[in-house]
Amino acid sequence: MADHSYDYDVLIIGAGPGGYVAAIRAAQLGLKTACVESRATLGGTCLNVGCIPSKALLHASELFEEAAGGHFAAWGISATPKLDLAQMMAEKAKAVSELTGGIEFLFKKNKVTWIKGHAAFEDAHSVRVGDAVHTARDIVIATGSSVTPLPGVAVDNAGKRIVDSTGALELGEVPEHLVVIGGGVIGLELGSVWRRLGAKVTVIEFLDQLLPGMDGEVRKEAGRIFKKQGMELMLGHKVTGAEVKGKRVTLAIEKAAGGEPQSLEASHVLVAIGRRPNTEGLALEKAGLSVNQRGQIEVDADFRTAVPGIWAIGDVIAGPMLAHKAMDEGHAVAENIAGHTGIVNREVIPSVVYTMPEIAGVGLTEEQAKEKGFAVKVGKFPMSANSRAKANRDTTGFVKIIADAETDRVLGVWMIASLAGTMIAQAVQAMEFGATAEDIALTSHAHPTHAEAVKEAAIAVSGKPIHM
């Protein structure tokens, strides 16, 4: 299959979850493959300064809070934890290093060439990296996304007072008062980490509920849970400016609906208002490409751009900016380039918030289902009635299944539970196979498990759950 008029059959720009998966799969399919990455380590935002280090700190801070906050005491375990933040950060760094090193090993194992540096197009089949130009029959753009800046609030990760998600993973002290700007996934996860370790946390969100895009009942319940945990929520507010003086940050805040400005003082500020596609510096115009109004590269269902031989995946194209979505697309695009069939069902991509409890969903929200004209049936089951959750003393949350009232086909599943991120996989697979609520209800679930709540919610779609 190799075309010797090019240096490579496939060249992938970016070694994040989408890019590294595309590179490995392309090599496995017999294509001569190279991957350009400007970071010193592979894995992109996710492994280096995103999903992985944040999960490490979420886990560590959960352990600290369990020991300090009374859950241990409820089980007759006495503990007075002492925080060694430097050791916690070192263990996080070790986990990141193991995983980024693991990808480097997989590149070598599969004979993927890692070209170190920043890529920019010379034309549709060649990119410049430093002083060298590399050519390829097919090129995949997988450059990911970066933090969206907030006008008037300048991020300075080195100064460690106003930080983005990268800086919030590297703080050398527990903030006295952390203000999180943005009530989405990243802000709530990192806010949770520092709250558990002792910080006062205030979340400022422009909308009237947290977690934009999630089911309305889940958003409302999430707000109640975070408030109960001690987070201060300023919903329907926006930050218009910030001033750093020594170790204090003064924020200018207004109500989203307008009104008199007010000020709020903090020791640290986390800007987490979203992410934007990384397309600057690629010299897309030299390849004949442009971006849309959202800064995204437009592709067809097979991930082809408007220019033959150039493909794009992950955060630079439409859809949720999620690592697993990019990974699925990386696998699919490699299959397509190799002449096979690579498909990603964009309607069934789960999203998870890794707070405690976790929050997860897939498919349509109840609001979206009704907007699309479906007559819906909804089944709900509280974790407080689940035997394993009751035994473990972690009964916060519920499972909600939205089904088409006419066909019983599952349209969406939303849940709040300590294991929601794992439990949602069952719902995703069921929906991928076009399952009805009855299909889930009649499927045997091991007892006692948190997952039984999914079965009970499915029973509740058309009848009355057994344990409620």
C-alpha cells in the first residue's frame, strides 16, 4: 500500500488522544506513519495537563476528605490526615509520566515515527517542522484545543494567582479562597479538588444553572449537591475584570442580566470558561483550507476536509471536546485512510463529570427529546433505594432513563452516582444496539451493585420499580 513518492503514507499532526490513536491504528494497518508533536511528551492535553492529572488529584483529594471529613469515622476508623501537597503532586506527576511513556513505547512497538516540533502546512501533502519538510499521501489534523481566554482576566500560570486548568493542577499551596469562573466540567472538577483539600471555593457561572448541555434535572441536583458540599455558587453572574495585588485578586462582577458591578476578593482564580480549537500556526491556507465561524475545520462523516488527502478529528472539528470522542475518531479515520470502514456514532457519546458523586449522561436530555418532537416516557430511580449504595453509605443521586413513548427505544440516560462514569458505559452500549427500556429492564444485573439502579430506572419507564 506504500506510495514511495511520499515520505509517509500518513502523517498525523498532534499526538493527543485522537492523534496518537490514529497513528497507532494506521501503523497497525500497514501504513508508513509519522506523528508530529510539539510537546516534550506524547498524549496531548489529556494525558499531560487534563484528564489524567486531574483524575489523579480528584482521587487523592477524595481519600483526604474521607479521612478528614467523617466518612472514616462513620465506619469506626479514626484518622487525622496531614496533607503533604508536594508528595500528592509528585504522585500525580508519576502517573502522568507512566502513561505518556506508555504511548512512546507503543509508537516504537508499532513503528510510528515521532517527529518532534511544530507542524505547519507547505501545501496539501507537505508540512514543515523546523528546518525539515515532510511529505505524506494523507495528512490528519489532530491538534486539539486550548483554553478560551476571558477578556479582562489575564491568566498567568507562572504567577499562580490567576490560572487556567493547567495552572490549577500545579498550585504549590492550597488556596485560601479559590474563585472558579465557569460552572462547567473542568471548573467543577478542579474546584472540587481544592475544596476537599481545604480551600473556600466560589463558582461564578453566567447561566442560571451549572453544567450547560446536561439534563435539566441533573443540573439542578448538581447545584444542590455542590452547595451542600460547601461550594458557594454565584449563578447568573459574569466576571468583567481582575486585578492582582500581591497575594490577592480582586474581581469585578456583574449580574448576567445587568445591574450594579460588585467586587469579590480571592487568593486564587481559575478561569474555566471553555476551550477553542487549535488551528493557528498551521498555515491552513497554504493547504487550501479555512475554518468556520467557530474556528473549526469542517469535515464530512468520514472526517475528510474540503481538500483531498487532508482529514481532521477531535477538538478541531464539530462535536463535544472529549478525549474518548477524539480517540474513536482517530481509530475511524485510520480505518478510512487504509480503505476500510471507520464509523463514529456521534449521537451516542457519553459525557462524565468526575466529581464526587460523579455525573454522567449519554444521548438526549429530556428537554432535547421534547424539542425534537418525541413523546417521552421517563423512568427514575434514586440511589438512596439502591442496596449497595445504602450499604456503602453513598446514596446521593439518581438514574434517569428517557425513552420514546411510542417505541420504548432509549433516547438518553442521565445519572448522578459515585460510580456514574463507569455505570454510563452500560447505557452507551445499550443505545448503540438500539435497546428499548424493556431490554435493559429484563437484563440481569449482579446484586448488590450500583448498576442495579439502571435496571430499576428502566423498569420505572413503564411500571413501578421493585425497590421503591
